[in-house]
Amino acid sequence: MNKGFLFLILLISIFIYVLRSLHDLHMMQQNSYRNERYLRWLKTNFLKPAKYAEFALILIFSFALTFNWIPLSIVFTIVLAISVSLSFFRKKYKKKLVFTKRAKRLFFTNLFLFLIISLTIAGFQNLNISISVVLWLFFFSSGVILSANFVLKPIEASINRYFYKDAKKRLQSMPELLIIGITGSYGKTSTKHFLHRILSEKYNVLMTPGSFNTSMGVIRTIREQLKPVHEIFIVEMGAKQIGDIREICELVNPKIGILTAVAEQHLDTFKTIENVKHTKFELLNALPKNGTAILNADYKIIYDEKAKLNTKSIFYSTTRKNTDCFAENIVYTRRGMKFDLSFANKKITQIETKLLGEYNISNILAAVVVALELNMPEENIKYAIRKIESVKHRLEVKRKVGGVTIIDDAFNSNPIGAAMAVEVLGKIEGKKKIIITPGMIELGNKAQHYNEKFGEQIAKNCDIAILVGPKQTKPIQEALKKAGFVEKNMYIARNLTEANTYMRSIVENDDVVLYENDLPDIFNE
């Protein structure tokens, strides 16, 4: 009888290990399958109160099994199984686990290691010991997924090499293809979309989809989407460490390079702004002698490099009139914005866009410079700009039933973009101005400073601040209090679901709600 109960307990223990493994896999995927990034996430997420409770429960469970207290063991198993199941099935993730081939390989390798470790320690003889081993492996499941990822490293490297060679071969078969690289601390995805829309008026254009901006994302785009009919390939290039952009450039060999921004972002991996600059300039340094570099002169750190560039360089700006291309007479309208543009002794007037925010004009300028360099007609350019829609989650204005305006700027907030979004919120017509934000991340030791500045900007432009995450929004909370923000108009939510529930309870007709930044699940408190 006892043996049957023990076997049932073992099966339930294996079940909860599998659930925990799926969560571990999800977090590993969100950390780009990089052990060092997963370890950084683990450092801040492993020793939480729930984990201490889990430890105590498994410790008591192990003692109960040692003394063969089966009824108590069954109770603990049920409590643990219910707790883990509720946590797993109830939790809503912003970005769901995607079962790619790589994810499947990692998941099954993880289960194989779990089986090997369990059998090595417990053997087949004692069910009590087997259950204890399974439960402690459940507690330390992060170590198993890290080990599985390490074991798979040479296999994944071999697969990636094959994909790389295949993508390179496809590019070499299309020597007439014009390749345009875009990088920057921010603005690159929007610029990519704007450029694609404008150039598509005349050319057959392919761009890397969504936020595909890593080597493997570019390789996948080439292998799955690039066709002989394409004339231009726009490649977004992202980086979290030195060498990332150089790696993409070695694959695609861009002829035109656009640098949208160099700023303090991803400082948790880059450490210094100089490292950020060095990495972003890997694109421009990879251009051929007959290539063209297009750079944002609004950033002094970029403009100061003017004399060091070895290729033809064109600077654009919304603030410096002494640059090659600049925007002026910027006016906000009910439909968006209007502005004039000067480039190479040519003036294009009354350019209209549905977009909001001057940094969107900056991104449009970069795209227009490329279009003019490719001799596109002025009218085609103006028409395309009028038709440009907001890129999803980037200052995207949505009108809701009941007259509520939602400004969705949820993607990857940064100091300049956040300031611009809050300024737009302050300028747009509406009754109450409400912001929902968890603040900014990946700013290294500058995080507190920039989040405090962000709090000051919120105080100037918003009526109600809904802050997501009691700990991570502490600098914003303090800045709001210092600025004299009415405390009853500040609400601290534990997560986005709670923030939305509160917002729905206070929102009225003609209110404007700004979603500024939406952190990945790995940053949930």
C-alpha cells in the first residue's frame, strides 16, 4: 500500500519538475539562451520569499520521507503541486514561450539530464530517496537548465555555422542587392519601418521583421524570406556586447549604414558609453570606400566623430541647422505633425505625418536621406511619409470607445524616448493625463539617475502616475514626491494586470493614457 502511495508521490514530483522546467526554459529563451544573462537574471530572482517557503517545505518533506511518514508526505506533495500548478497556469506572460527547434532540443536535454542525475543518485531501489532527489532537483532546476544549455553549446554552434554558410551563399548569389544596415541605441526599428515604406514606392524591398536584429535573426530572414526579386535588403542590427554588430556586418556586407543614436542603454553589459559608441560604429567601419554613412548629428558623441569617418558621410538633425539634412518649422496638428526639410540645397516643404514626437521626425530624416541618395522623386517621398503608420508599441496612438486615447509606447523605453513620450502626453488634447510605467532598465549604475529625471518629467506632464513594480520604481516615486506630485494621484501596482485594473477604475471620457515601457517577464517583481 505504502509503495503505491510513494509511487504516486514520485509521479507528482516529476510532474511539478516538468512544470518548473518549462518556466526555466521560458526565462532562458528570454535571455537569448545565454548562460551569463540567465545567471544575471537568476541573481535577482532566485532568493525570493516564495523560494524560501519552497525550501522549507521540501526540507520538511524530506524528513517526513526519511521516517516514512506517508500521510504527511502526501499532504506536502499535494500542497506543493497545487502551489506550483497555480503559479504556472495562472501566470500571464507578455511574451509566451515559443517552442522553436532549439527550445525543444534544450527542453528534452534538460529532462535527459534530470533523469541521469536522479538515477545516478537514487538508483532504482529506494522510492523515498528517489522522491527526495526529484524534489531537490526541482528546487535547483535552474542549475539543470544551465547545464543542459552548456552541453548543447557545441551542437548549437555547429547548427548555427551551417545556417550562416547557407545565408552567406544566398547573399553571394545576389550581387546587385543593395544592403542597408541600421543600428543605434534606439530608433532603429522605427527607422527601418519608415525606410521600408518610403523605398517601397519605387523598389522591391525586404526588411528584417519585427525586432529581428541579431545574427541568427538576420540569417533566418535571409534563408526564409530573401528572394531574387528583392532589390534592397534593410537589416536592423542590435547589440548587447562589443562585436555583435561586426558579426552581422561580416555576414551581410552593407553598402549604406544608418546610425540613429548612441546613448546610455544596455549598460549592464556594455558598462560604459564608450563601449556603446565603439559597438555602434562597427557598422560604419564595415562600410566599403564607396559606401555611405548616415548619422544623427543630434548626438554630440556621434557628431564629434565626423573627422574620423573614412566613407562618404551625411549628417541629419532636428536641432543643428549646419548639418547636411535638417528639419525645421515643426508643428503639431490634430492629425500628427508637419515640418520642412532641407538637404543639399534642396528644400521639401509641408511634409505631413500621422506620427507624434520629434524623435519620429529624426527617424524620418534618416529614411529620407537614403531615398534622396537613391534619386527617389520628392512627391513619392512625401506621399509615403503621409502614409506611414506608427510602428507597433512605439508612440502608437489608439482611439478607444468612449473617447479615451491610448498612447502605446511600450517597447524598450530609454531616457530620450521616454522624455519625448511624456512631453507628447502633456501636449496632446485631453482631460486627465495618465501614465502607466515600470520605469527604465539596462542603464547600469545610471538607472537611478535617469529614473529620477523621468519622475521629474512625469510630474510636469501627468495628472496620474501608475507605477508598475514597488522596488524598481522607487527612484520615480521619490522624484515625484520631491516635485510636489499629489500623492493620492500616484498608484503603485505589483504588475501590469493590477495597473490596468486600477486604470480602468479611474479612466473617463477624453482621458489620455500613456503606456511607457513594458518590461519582459524576466523583470517581473
